[in-house]
Amino acid sequence: MPSYKLTYFNARGRAELTRLLFAYNGTAFEDARIQGEEWSKLKPNTPWGSLPILEVDGKMLGQSIAIARYVAKAMGLAGKGDMDQAIADSIVDAGMDMLTAVVKCKFETDEAKKAELKKNFDEKTLPAYLQNMSKQLGKNKYFVGDSVTWADLAVVSLWDVLPCPSEGALKEHCSRIKEHPKIAEYMKKRPKTDF
């Protein structure tokens, strides 16, 4: 079995989906959480000058979605067949669009612009995302096929930064995934972080 080391800041952020994939599959990995001063030393030695990075038997891979997709494929969670994989990828991509919008709001320093971004997010971006995700899920238990894929875990990881829906199929989906024994155990034991 390969040796995995995931390096990221002490935050959920862009590494959490990969952590959830490892947890769901019950695969051991080193969860290296670094601080700012460590990052300045590590940065020049990363593939893209960014985190997270995944080392697999010493070989380094960068970019959060490439890492998560690699792990999903290695764990059999990418989807069955090309079309299912493409649908799962599209759901993950939509989630990354949402995460980008959240980060943009959270880290905007101009208070007036931040208020405008938040208003647009709350009134337009989030409702459209929830409507589209509901449409994608439909009456199914999972977003793709008849079992968990990385798309399900990606959506659930977003509920860490967005309010989990309070009713309907998305709420049931969120609960179903979070209550999976391995996911529930991981979420209970993971470090408490702001983001």
C-alpha cells in the first residue's frame, strides 16, 4: 500500500475533501498541518508554490482538486465509468466555485466591498447553488450512481463553511454522509479550526 502524506495549514480549507476521502476509505495517511513560519521554508519546494500538497511514496502532487481526484480514483470513489466520473467532477467543480466565492467574501479587506459581496452571495450565489445541487441530487441517495463518490464528500465538506440545508433532500444527504461511521469518527476527532 502506498504511503500518503498530506500537507496543509492547520485548517480544513482546500485539504478537507482529501482528508474525508482518506477517512471514508479507512486509509492511513500523515496529516501534516503546518504554521506560517514553516510555510515560508516549504513553499519554494512545492510544485506550484501553494498548499495542499500530497506526497505518495515520496512523489509530490500539488493542486487541491488534482490531489482529491487522484485519491478518489485510487480509493474507487471517482464514479463508475466515464460519464459518472464526469458528473462527479462537475459537482466537485461547482462546489469549488462556491468555496472560491466564500473565500472571496471572507478575506475581502474593504468593508463596503465585503458587504456587497456578502449580499450578492446570500441573495444570489448561495440560493442558485442550493437549487442546482437539489436538482442534481433529485430523489437519489447519492449524487452519482448508487454509492458514495467524491462528489458526495465534496458537497458535505462545503457544509463546514456554509449552513447545511435545514430541510429536504440535501439535508438528508448531508446527514447520511456525516453519519457514516468513518466520517462521523473523523469529524469528531479532527482538530477544531475556524476554516
